Amino acid sequence: MNQFNQYQEEARRTLNTEIDAQYILANLGMGLAGEAGEVCDYLKKVVFHGHPLDPKKVSEELGDVLWYLANVAEAAGLSLGDIAEQNIAKLRERYPNGFEQIRSQQRA
């Protein structure tokens, strides 16, 4: 997951670090929520309003989400690569044969 770590380093270059650490976290959290909301709003328009799916638009919006995610991880002292690896390990344990509806329904 080295590419995630490289991305995280590049994303950090454009983070405003001239504000207090608490404000950085607040800015990043709000930005992440806002960008995720933009993805949701766009998909809502595709699914419910009949807009055509524009993969370039989705990619741009997801890129903004990724930037905020990478910088939240950085601010928390976490490696985006480690987060990705831990998440995959969790999913492999939860769904060893890939997604199965019954396993999802019976999760504790």
C-alpha cells in the first residue's frame, strides 16, 4: 500500500499548516464531510434525477474526499497505507469468501 503513503506525502504539501492543530482537525473533518456530501449529492442526481453518470465528475469528487482523508490520517499520526491494509484484513476476516448477505445480516 506504498502508493497510499506516497499520495499522503503529496497531499500534505497543500495542507494549510499555519493554523492551530485543533483548527486543522476541524477544517479537515468538516472538509471531509462536505466533500463526501458532494459525492452523495451527485449520485443522488444520477439515481433519482436522471442525470447521466459522468465518471470524470465522480473521480474529481472522490479525489477531493481522498485528499481530506489522507490529511486527517496525517493529522492523527496515521499512515494511509496502514489504514488500507488494516481495513482489507478486517474485510477478509468478516467476508472470507467475498461479500455474503447472510454474513452481513448475522454480524454481531
